[in-house]
Amino acid sequence: MAEQAPALKRAQPLTLRDRLSHVMNSVISVLSFVVLVIFALAMILPFIFSIANSFKTLPDINANPQRLLPSDLDEDGWPDFSIQGYREVAAGDFPRWTFNSFAYSLSVMISHLILDSLAGYALARLRFPGRDAVFMGIIGTMMIPGIVLLIPRFIILKQLGMINTFAGLVLPVMADAFGIFMMKQFFESIPREIEEAAKVDGANRLMIFARVVMPMSTPALTALAIFGFQGAWNDFMTPLIVVASDKNLYTLPLGLALLRGFAGSQFRWDTFLAGSIVTTLPMAIIFFVLQRYFVEGIAYAGLKG
């Protein structure tokens, strides 16, 4: 005769302590959400106001900078949005500055993918005297403030005759200590057995790197490409010291910072804000589309070998 299944126990009623704990957890969750929303609004509101004011006329910006919609109305009574600032941006040097920024960012991104990957793989897999000292030296450069290197970098580039040249703009930032560190950490997470199997099949070290390791490193390479492009796109100090006297080589951050000097005595807020949006929008789109790779890039940097 089959044993009877044990009767289901009735759910015990929640005690007063459990109820208070549940209420406190709910209150903490709500307060945390409210705090996060406040901080998010504090971060995004300046950008929203910049977009709103970029579609206003200059008198309207000066009179009502806090309004999201233009005060001027069209014939039908609707807010009259103005694109005069964007027209002035398109008619000025911004197209040239945009091209320079894309060329500079792509060059830095490609050089980071090549040089950082090679250096990271060498530090992760090759055994040579002083390897740990070299790695510690590379990591040590991350602790030096960038402002300290500006004058020495300018002096070296001037002695090499590379001031006001595109090569002088790209050469100092072709490799990146953080990128080397990130790629080294990622390569150390790849099992050595995979490379040893390829070596048994007759592949040399370069073939293993190009045909085995690199295809497995697509997530890390994607994160490295994003960080490299973003850093070069937002870079202001390097163009400032290298190409500040050649307007044809200005990038968007440098041109935007000096736009006030070009506008004369009256500051053209509509043009300045339109230029700011043009400068910010590409990186904003890249971040929202590929934001998970930004997080993965930080995760890869924390991987253990």
C-alpha cells in the first residue's frame, strides 16, 4: 500500500518583525530609486537644455534660457524652432573639424587595436627578462597626471618638427597603458591548451596570435576600440598643444573651445550650442548602442590571469 503523501503545512503567519523588515526593505528600495532618478535628472537636464536652446534664436536664448520651447511663435501659433545655429555651424569650419575628429579618432582606434593587442599578448604569454618590470612601468604611467606630460611632449614634438602635423597629433597616443593592461588581462584568461594545440599543428607564435587568439578576443577588442575612439574624440589637450596654430587641423573639441574667440564681441549662443550638440551626439549614440561593451571593458581589466 503506497505511503500517503505528507500533508502540506499551512503557511505560517508573518510575525511583526518580518512585516517591519518587509516594509523597511520596500522603503529603502523606493528611496534608492528616487535618489537614482534625481541624480540621473541632474546629469541629463543640462544636455536637454542645450538641445532645446540650440533650436532657438539668439535673442530668445538670452531672454528665456530656462524654457524648453521657443518663445517665438509662427503664424499658426506653434513654437517657432530656429536652425540658424546649425546653419552657421554647417557654413563655418565645423565640417572640416568633424572630418579631422573622425580621422584622428579612427587612427588612434586602429593603432590601439594593433599595438595594445601585441603588447598585451607579449606580456601575457612571452617569457623574457624584465617582463614584470616592463609591465609595472606601463602600469605606473597610468598614475602620472596627463597635464604633467604636456610640456615634455610639446618639446619633443617640436624638436622632431612634428608640430602642426597630423602625424604629431597621432603619434603620442598610438598606444595606451590601459589598453595594454586590459588586453593582457584578457589574454591571460584564455586557456593555454588552445595555443599549445595550435603549436602542435605547426603554427608559429604569430599565426597563433592572428588566427587563434585574436578571433577569440572579439569582445575585448570591441571594448578597446570603443575606449580608443571615445578617448580620441573627446581629447582636447593633445590637439591644443600640437595643432593649435593650424586651423585646418582643428578637431571638434578644440574648435568648439575656441569658437567664442571667432564669434567676435557678441557670443553666439545658438551657434555654440549647435556645435556642442554636433560634437556630443556621435558619442552619445555610440554609448547608448554599445554601452554594454563599456561595462565589459572594465570587467576585462579586472580579470585574473
